[in-house]
Amino acid sequence: ELGGMLKPEFSTKFVEGLESLKKQTKWGKATSGEDELSQLVERYTPLKKEPITLSAAQEIDEGLSELIDGFYDNKGKISKKGIKIQKAQQDFRNMIEEAPESSVVGNKEGFDAWKRGQKEWTTATRLGDIERILTRAEAMDNPATSIKAGFRMLERTGMRGYSKIEKEAIKHAARSGVIGGALRTVLG
């Protein structure tokens, strides 16, 4: 198959990275049960040596986003467990964006196909991040506070893939709770 697929070594590295994030002790498991990140690692472990297509990467990212959404309180603040899963998601996104040619099926042509698809994927993830912040805010007592909290969290993740203008608009929204023109452009 020509491109659009990361080799099995990539998925192994991804799952091993998740394993390093799950720092739940035996006592922690006994006290409160296995946390969500540990459960996620359990589900991913059998897939360690499987290739990852762009479609699968999008499913992984969207699934992690949905999982993260469950860790926000009614004021739009994320819990410590949610932050761990958000870090896992950001690590995954970084791995996708930084995938070297050698990790993609099909060598140069495959890598070029992967990069074209990855660019579209990055745009979709940015849009999804902003849409989730706004959707969460709609369900809150004080939407502006939720918007600020959501954009502050986005700002802390490094805003990889966002343009300089979008980053400035995110910083503004994190301080004010107001969506500026640059973010409105991203939202369409």
C-alpha cells in the first residue's frame, strides 16, 4: 500500500509511551481501581505491532478527545486524570506530526502521501479542539469562564499546529473568554 500508513514500530513506540505515563501504583489500583489511562494501555497493548493508518490516527485522536471531555467539571476545569490523558493525546499528535520518512509505508512516495493527509488531519484536530471548548461552554453555568479555562488548557499544551495569529487569538480567549476573529476564521 502506498503511504497513508505508519509502520508497526510507530504503534509500538506510541503504546510504550503511554505505558510510561501510567504511574498508578498497586496501592492506587487497589484503592480506586484501575484508572482510565491504565485501561487504555490495556486495550492498546494487543495492537502494539499493528500499523496505523491516517483513518485510525483520527479515530484514536477523536476517542482520546471524547475520553478527555469526561474529565471536565461544571466550571470547565479538567481533573488530574484528564490532564494525563490529554498529555497522551498531545504526545500522539506530536508523534504523527514528526513522523520521519522511515516510519511510513512506501518510502518517499508513501511519505509524501502521508504528509498531505497529515496536514488535513492536523487542521481537523485544531478545529475539533476549539469546537469541544465551545460545546463544553454551552453546558456550563458561566460559559465565559469555561471558554477561558478551555483555551488556557489549550495554550498549556503548546498549541502545536496553530499559526502565529491563531496562537495569539487563543491567548486572548484564554485571558478574556472572547473568541476573536482569527479563531472565527478557523471555525469557518
